[in-house]
Amino acid sequence: MSNSALAVIQEFNNLPQAEQLAVYEAIARKVAPADYGPLSDEDLTSIAAETFALLDQEDSFRFQFRYRSNRKRFIR
């Protein structure tokens, strides 16, 4: 992977989660599977793991937000 690509990934990792998801969706729409040929099982497994990790982070963020919101209601 080139230094430019590594820099893009580093910048992506520094984005807030909502922006990461927006970038992910934009790239997924832009890159057609036909451009790269069929994916291997290893590629699919890696993609699935990354996708589920992002979804887990999103769920965790939502849970923390709800917990804090609900906690404030009960503390008052």
C-alpha cells in the first residue's frame, strides 16, 4: 500500500464515527466490484469483520448516549 493510501486510512481513523460511516458508504458506492474481480473468502471475511466492528462501535455509542440521557432524567 502506498504512503498516500496509508495517510488516507490514518485520516479516516481520525474522523468522528458518523463521518467514517459516510465516507465508507461513499467509497462503497464509487467502487464497483467489476473493477477488481471476484473477492476471495479471506477478503469477504475481512470486509465482514470490519463492517461488524463499525456497527458494534455505532451501537456502543448509541447505548452510551441513551444511558447518559436516561441517567440524567433519573438523577434530577
